[in-house]
Amino acid sequence: MLAYAPRSTARSGSPRTLLLVAAGHVVALALVLTARSEFAPKAPIDPTDVIFVKPIKPPPPLPPAEPTQPRQPSQSTLDLPPRIVPTPTPPSGPLAEGPPVASRDPVIGNAIEPTPLSLPEPVTLAIVRKAARFITPADQVRPPYPASKQRLGEEASLRLSLAIDARGRVTSVASVGAADPAFLEAARRHIVRHWRYQPASEGGSAIASTIVVTLTFKLEE
């Protein structure tokens, strides 16, 4: 508790005494404030919790955007007002009369007759055709003589039709007219096996063809 001096004493005291009393009040007030701050309850300190947060994975990349088609420029038309062309005003007054009809003579000049154009005739390209050409070696031309006919001393002359394919091979042999079967079979087997031709051609391309040949079986003297 603070002690205050009697009013009569303070009034009757000197200025020095009043100054000391004021200083005492200031010191006492400072002590009271200090004591209150020391005994004031302190707020509890909350503990700090540390939470570890896992890193968030980045979202997957977006698919590439489809290329957009370029926009076609829009076509616009501009409607313009029609152009007005002024019509000439005919001259006023009566029109001048021309010469009389009876005095008009027709003017006849030299007539020019058009000359007809002569167009060239279309050129027709001829297709070149080539017949088959015999290319068999000389030692393989003669077919073997049938043994039965050779013993009998018989001879024959055969007229044969040969079918030749695009490769130049003989595919068939047929008799043109009557022929002895023995001579015909001997000729057919040999020709199909050994004879070769350069194939016929038409326009530069090889084609199949048919030719007629004469084959003679003759005994040597």
C-alpha cells in the first residue's frame, strides 16, 4: 500500500518535499506494473506438428491435337448498283429526208468465193507381219526313215500342216491330203521334238501361226 502524507503537511512543505513525494509515486507505480507483468499467466505454447506431404505426380501429357483443316476462305460477292448510262436525247425538229427510193442503185462489187480447204487424208499405219522362220540346225532336220518302209524300199512325199506357238515350238503336225501312217508318225514325232522356228510376229509382238511344208522320204542309191 502506498502511504500518502497529510494534506496539511504537503501544503506546508517546501517544494523539495513535494518533488520527493512525486518521485516516490512514480517509483511505486513502476513497481506495481512490473509485478503484474511478472505474475501474469503465460499462454501455453502449442507443439508444432510436421506433416510430410508426398509429391503429387504430374498428370499424363495430353494427346497431340489433331491437325485442323485450314479453313477455306469464304467467297463473298459484292452487289453493286447497276451503272446507269444516259440515253442521248434525239434532236428536236423534223428529220431530214433521204434520197428518193427510185434513185438508189444497188452497189455490186466483186464477189469473193471462199476456197475450200483441202484436209490431208488420215495416214493409216500398216501393221507389219512376219511369218515364222525355220531355225533348226541342219543335222536335226531329217527324220529317221521307218525301218519297215526301208526294207520294202518304199518312198513318200508328205504335205504337212504345222502349228507353231509364240515360242517357236511345233505343237501339232497334221497331214494335208492322204499320207501313209508309218511315214506320218515318223515325221510327226521327229518334227515336234527337234524342229524349231523363230515365231511369227505382228506389230513387233510374237504370235502363234500355221505353215505348210513338204517332207520327202527318199532312199539313197
